[in-house]
Amino acid sequence: MRETLAAFEAWLTVDRGLAGNTVEAYGRDLRDFADFLRGRGVERFTEVSRQDVIDFVSFLQRDRKLARTTIARKLSSVRGLFRFLLIDGRATADPAADIDLPRPAPRLPKVLTVEECRRLLETPDRSDTQGLRDAAMIALLYASGLRVSELVGLRLHELNLTEGLVRTVGKGSKERIVPVAPLALHLVRRYLDEARPEFERYPGEDAIFLTVRGRGFSRGGFWARLKQYVRLAGLPEDTSPHTLRHSFATHLLSGGADLRAIQEMLGHANLSTTEIYTHVSTEDLRRIYDDAHPRA
């Protein structure tokens, strides 16, 4: 194998004109491949089977836990070697042909636990007008699954405290009506009665949530406020308004809510978008099983 690798590196340098660092990278990747093959009793590259290449990729992913980009580079090096062997007449078949990387697992949205959500909701000081406003905003965000742009864009006429409903216009100008939990309604009602009058500066301003300057919040303005409470509550630093939206959907699904109902509340055009939360729920079940079952 050493002689073959030396010939391949010479071909890369002379015939392909690749830089020294690139040739060295090929060499490192292929020495890894050679070591793997020797562990399987394979002593020549011409003896490599398609299954050997597949198993090498699996080994890098499962045992070495390398990044997908690193595995892709190593597989590219292996393919380059076998193309050289064919061109040079040293092999008659390419065992690496048409072998692709395994599809990546779907990236699951990050969610907070119910207890973490409770801690976040209890962090703002509700005896203060700004704290009461912030508590109402956070509670409404978690209780309704609104996007942050939808939350800060809410107008007074879009909230029905009597029926416990909020009407919003989401992506694609699609209107939807979402029920709101009583706790959030209570905080919003308190905010409207006790705090919002303190922020009113401009007649006719109908944004529900006002800054100290009397105007509606921007997305960034609310996010900055939320970050303060995330830090005070000891939650992950990357917790965002969208984390609360994901948590809303996941907790509903875990509680037995119908997936299509969640789709309507989130304003997803396609059910396939909402189905990501079934994966989150399954992961939660697996974690509980692993923690609790004596044979897990």
C-alpha cells in the first residue's frame, strides 16, 4: 500500500499539479483508510470491496464521530485514489463509485423543558411596569407560539381577552386565530390595566406592547430584553424567541395535541413542516426511557 500511495501522491503533484499541502492532506486521509483496511486483513488497494468503503465511512461516522465535512473529504480522497488506479491500469473496478455519505439526521429545534419555561416566566419583576410588560410578552409568546415579529406587531383590536383568542397575520399574509392560556391572558390584562398607560405617549398608537418611548417594540428590542431574562434564569445562552415557539409546539404535542391543530396554531402552510416536532417528542420519550428503565 505504501508504494501505491507514493505513486498516487507523485501523480497528484506532477500530473495534476496540486499544491504540497493538498497532496499531504490526500496522504493523511488515505493512510487512515489503509490502517482501517489492514485491521480488516486487506493488504492491497486492489483487494478492496465496495463494502469495505461503506464500512470505512460508517467507522468514521459512528466510531470516530468525525464531522460530516471531514468524512466527505476523506471519501473524496478514497475516490481520487481509485480513479488513479483505473487510469494507471492498476485496477479494473472502482469500489468507491456511487457511494454517498449517509443523509444527515434532521436538525431538531432546540426546546426548553416545562420547568425551564416556568423559570423564565417567573424571572421578570411583575411589581415593576417594565417587568410586568416583559412577563406578559414572554407568557403570550410561549402560550400562543407566535413568531417574534407577530408578537411585536400585535394591535389592540387583535386580542380578544373575553374569548381568550389572539388574531395575527403571519407569513404570506395568512391570518390565523390562536387560543391563549389563562395565565398569559391574566398577565396581558394586568399589563394593559396597570402598565401600558404608563408607556402611552402618542394618541392613536395601537401596538399592544409599548417601549418606554411609547412606540411598539422592534424584533431586536424584544430579543434584547429576553436575553437579560434568559441569563437571569440560568437558561442556555442561545435561547431565543423562536425557542419559545418550538417549546410551545413540542409541549402541546407531548400533551396529546393533534398535529394538524398545532399546524394551524403555528401557521405552517404544510404539515411536513410541523412534523419536525414529532421527532423532538420521540427524542424526549427516548431520554425518559433511558433514564428510567432498568434495562435501558
